[in-house]
Amino acid sequence: MHKLSARLSVAATLVLLAFFFAWPIATASTIMAAGLGVTGSLLDVTMDPGTTHVHTMTVSNGYNFALDMGVEARGLGQGLDGLHIALTGGEDLSPFSALSYITEIDNTAFHLDAGDSQVVKATISVPSDATPGTRYACVYVYTQPIGEGEVGVSQATTVPFIVTVPDSVQVKIGDITGLTVSELKSGEPIEVSTTFKNMGTYHYKVTNQVTIKDGAGEVFSDAATELTASSIIPTFSRFLSMSCIPSNANKGLPPGEYLVVSKVMLEDGTVLDVETAGLTVPEWYKPPTPEPKEPREIDWPVVVIGILGALVLLIIVMYLILRRVRKSMMPSDGGVR
């Protein structure tokens, strides 16, 4: 009886510890899964003139309440921050629009209960007289306003459609349309903002290199941004920002006249455009002092979970060892039944 109680005690401990670890994991998974989801969230296809393609998407409701959904064909625009904008027919003025290519959407309005999903199919038809080139549009998936009262909240997402007619030439060119330098303040970085417009026929990503030098050509700061997270669509612009700090912290910038050179490049280093702005330093500019690194804080919840996990493994190992030892010490019946 004592042995049975000990085994039940160990088993109960393991079950409780397993529940302890599983509860936060299950909770986190539920939170991460919650929301409006769309599979088939990008279409990038090459199509001959006069052909048709059907793109399938699945819209899912990860919330714990019902949603009334709407789906529309829209033009594909872009903000200065690179986020996609679903343009109405009156707003979509791009010569590279594929909005007219989306000829049918089979489910434009439907109800989704919590946890449900709905398949939506969009038909793309390329006109028989379409000329070579890449064109852009999107499918706009949105919820009807959620909430009670006069103000409701709507959630939406765009599914970009990129349709290329064969034999097109990818022209990747662009212009810097704006270059500004922040007011100079000692102890703060020099903020340089560049606005760049895609003047070509195809989307691409860019980097922005900013150099600060004096009239004699001596370079005081030279740094570049990471490659943009998303491509710039033709006819749209992107805001690029760089915080410049002179490489020689002790020297800073002596009083004088300087040049700020902004260069926008493709991923392979091809220069798209260069623009220069003047910078007057009336008095000695001192760059910001690097902040001392603070000692890393101990993440106690992670440490505790790690210790408890090790204890669970230790209990399991000890239990298996004791079980084997006890089994080996039991007298044999000699095979007689």
C-alpha cells in the first residue's frame, strides 16, 4: 500500500507540473492565433494576354466573437512608411494599375462566427490587347465596424496582386524629391530625412547612404540604412530617415560649412539618385555621448521555469531508476505458474 501511495504521489506531482507548464503555452498560442487571418495573402503571377487566373484566399476569424466581412477589388497604393493602401477606383490613377484585371470576386460579403473561415476566389482576366509590363492591384478584406455606439472599429488587410505580362522590361529608376537636415543641437544625432520616388516601371527595395563632409572633402560621418523592408511600387514615394553621428566623437564638427550627401541605391549597389544639402555649424558640435551599458537584468520568470523544468526531469529520472531497482530486487518465481 505504501508503494502504491508513493507512486500515486509522484504521478500527481508530474501531472500538476505538466499542467503548470502547459497553461501559459496554451494561453500564448490562443492569443497569437486570435485576429483576422488571410491565407493566399500575395499573388505574383505572369500571365499572357487574353488569359484568366483564379486566386484562392481563405479568410479566418480568430476572435472569440462573430465578424461581418466585406471583400472588394481595389487599386494598390503605398504610404511614405511603405504600408499598403487600398485605393478606390477614383483614387487609383497609376498607369501601372491592374484594378480592371480583377473581374470577379465570388464572396464579397459574409458572416464569420468565432473560429470559422470562408474561401474567397478572385478572378484575374488579362485583356487580349494588354501590352508587356507589370501592373498592381489588391483585394481589400475588411470587417464591418465592431463595437456598439456611434464609434465602431474596423479591421482590414490587403492582398497585393502583381500581374506581369511577358516580355516586359523592368525599369528601375527614381528621384530624390526631398532632403532635409534637422536643426543642429549638440548632444543629439543629426537627423537627415530623404524622400525618394520610384519613377520606373517595376517595384524594388533601396538603401540610403548619408555622408557628411566639409568643403575639403574630409568625411565626418558616413552610414547607410538597412534595405527597406518592403519594395517601393512605381509612382509612389518612400520616406528614408538616418541618424548621423560623427565617427570621431572627440572631434565632433568644428564650426564651418559642410555638405550632407544623400545617396539612394538598389540592393546590388546601383546608384539611383544623389542629392546634396548644405549644413552650417555656427559653433562646435559635440555628438551624443554613448550611454553606458547597463548590466543585463535577470529574467526571473525564465529562470524559475528552467529550474522547475529541471526538477520535473529529475523526478522522472529518479522515479524510473527506483522502479527498475525495485523490480530487480523482487524474488523470482522460477518460471513456475
